[in-house]
Amino acid sequence: MPLVVLCGLPGSGKTRRAEELKAALSAEEASERRVFVVAEADLGGGDGVARAALRAEAERLLSRRDVVLVDSGAELKSFRYELYCLSKHAGTPHCVLLCPGGAARPDRPPLEPPDSRHRWDWPLFVAPADPAEPLPWPEIRAALFERRPPPPNQSTRSQPLQAAGFLHRLDRLTQDVLAALMAAQRNGAQPGQFVPLAVDGLSQAGGGEPPGLLLTRPVSLAELSRLRRQFLSYAKMHPGEGEGDLPQLGSMFLQYLGRNLQ
């Protein structure tokens, strides 16, 4: 059964909306499905630890029968992509619910607003700004229960040559990122330093700045290679349709490294 990813800044009412969804799902007659709320606040730990725990708990609960509501900031598009891949692998539909309002906090990553043009952010619903106004439940229900889920394990099926070529380019891009990081450390990059990465295929940051990674501690090639394999396993669950996805996934790979190397 489906996965619902709640997204928004602290104080935007995500927990209240999760309880509203749970009540609507539980009130349906002749339904034997269970509804689970996986809340970041219940898992504790630092930012990266909490996201890893959320991902693991959502993966454990996802099934074709029950509904999983992920109550977290989900500020990073890379994290929303990982959750999308989990639902795809389980063969269940998913949707994203953006809760407006709230305020940024220095201990939280900045919000990367969901974009319905991305498959991991679609279908996208926006909760009413007024907490007294109900969610668009009929539309959310249709997206969850009247839509065919994406086929699971698509990475094991025969893919068009374009998709195979795309995965080869993504593999090469992630290798080049690791090589550039190791070279930067050999050349004296220290913890606390932003390491610019002049790697073909990476999109520039806002303002035309080169992409890069904040080095929070020394990292080994073995650790980087392990994280690279994990990221590629997610990406291969849904190969990209063309070169236009490569800069996007390259940026997501940098974000994935950044929050797992804290």
C-alpha cells in the first residue's frame, strides 16, 4: 500500500496533517489496511542519523497492504528520491504532501521545494495554509488507491540502450567525483573546508558557483566507494530517461555524500 511523504519546514504542521491523514484512512469502511506514521521526532539522533533511521523504518513497514506516512522535514530532494525508490521497489504508489509555513532553523538543512516535474515529487499536493481547512482528501485518495503503482525492480529488466548509456554516464560521473575528492585531500584539503569539484556532468550551484562538498572530516576511498555503491543502487531502481537527468542526479549524489559524511 502507498507511501505518503510529508515535507516542510519546522512548525509547518506536518505532524497535525499526518494525524489528519491517518484518521481519514482509518475511517474508511471495509478496509483492513493498517496505517503507520513514521515520525522523525520519535527516532532521535542527529540530522543524518534520523534520516537513515526514517528510511530504514519506512522500508521495513512498506508492503502492498498497509499505508506508511513519513512525518519528517524531507527538505532534501535527495532524501525524497530515496523514499520514492523504496516505494517503487515495493511496487506501491506514493505521493508528496507539502505543508507551507513554518520557519527555517540553523540545525536543519534548507528546504528544497518539491517540484511535480520530478517523478519523485509527483503526485504533489499542498496542504492549505489555514490549519482549520481540511486536506484535499478525495484527490489524495485517488492518487494513492486509484493509480497504478510503478513496476518494481525495473533495474532488473531489459532497458533501452539510452537508459543503459545513461547509467554508464552516471557511474562514470560518481567515479570522477570520488577521484576529485581524494585528490583534494592529497593536496591538503582540511576539515571545515569547501572543496570545489570541477567534474564534467555536475551542474553549477546558484549564482554560477562551482559545485562542491563541505569536507567535515577526513574520508577514505573505501568509505566513499561504499556510499557510491549505495547511491547507485537507488538510482538503478529507476534509470534516467536521458542526459537531462544527469546534472540533477549528480547534485543529489553530492548531497547524499554530504549528509552521510557528517
